[in-house]
Amino acid sequence: MLHAGSAPAPSMGWKPSFLLKMQYFVVTTLPLGILGFVFAVTFGLVGVALTPLGIGIPILYVALIGSRALLSLDAQALQGGSGLRGEAAVEAADTAAKPGMRQVLLSVESYLPLLYWLLKLPLSIIQFTLAVAFPVSGFVLLFAPLVYWAALQGYGYELFNNDIVMDVLLPMASPAQRSYAVAGLGLIWFLVGFYVVNRMFSASVRFVSVFRR
């Protein structure tokens, strides 16, 4: 199951949409990163600690096999599910030729998924933060003029009026003009986020391919 070349690396030929990339960074990467990290650390450390007593050997084996399964799940998420059938065929073939526990424990490649999940959690936090800070917040700011007019017409409240930040940055602009300036900033923020998300996704595909052997 863990021999070299048993599973293909995620293909860069598939071009997912920006929304699918955002779904991966906002919905998938952080929960999966936490799950993988907790599983790898818990079972890996317990397995290593109890190995002298013998009972740690099967626990470590479970840690290696489970970490690799979670790594395959992360790779499939990056592929947007496009490789699920291929993955199922690979897993079925590997199961038929499943190596013994001794072979798994003595293979250096078996420990790569453990290292992957140790590194994945901090990367997941960074990816989630950037995905929210740039494209999500930028998209929200695009609606600043609409929010301004809704608040003015519905509640008689004038946003961006007597605003400390706006009074410093745009002292001569009216509240309505300030709302459009915020929307312009949101557009820039969103475009920056678009670039950042695309770059992060490409880096994630390359990163998972390094550890998935």
C-alpha cells in the first residue's frame, strides 16, 4: 500500500474554478489539517512511546496507514473529486498487494504522511487566514455603497459620517463618496486575494505531491 509510485500525484492539468479553490481553503483545509495533525501526533507519539512494550507497534502501524489515508483525502480535495474513481482503483489494487506490518514500519516513505500532517496544520492556518483576509473581506467591502444606502433609507443612519478613520483619510469626501472609496478598496483587496488564492492552491498541489509516494 505504501510502495513508491503506488498513487499518482495530483495533476496540475485539472483547472478548478476559483470558487472551488476558495471552498478548499475556507471549508476544507483547516478542519482536515487539524484532524490530520491530531491523528498523526496522537497515534504516532503513543505508538513510538509504547513500542518498547510491543503494544506500540500496531498503534504506530495504524498511525502510518491512517495518516496516508488522510493524505489521500486531502489530495482528492485538491483535485475537486475529479480523481475519485482513479483513487478507488489504486486503493483496491494496493489492498490486494498490501504489504505486511514489518514492511510498512521499516519503510522510510511510510513516515512521510506523518511529517506532512505536522507541517500541514500551520500551513492550513495561514491559508485559511489569507483566504478570509483578502478575497472574502474584499468581496464584502464591494457592497459598501449598497449598505450605505440601505442604512440611510431604512434607518436614517448615515454610515461613514463622523468616522475617525475616514475623517483622517478622506476629510473632504461625503459619506456616499467614502462608501465608494471603500468599495474600490474592496475591489483591490479582492483582486489581490484572487492572485493569492491561485498561488496558494498551486503550492498546495505541489506540496501534497512531495509527500504522497
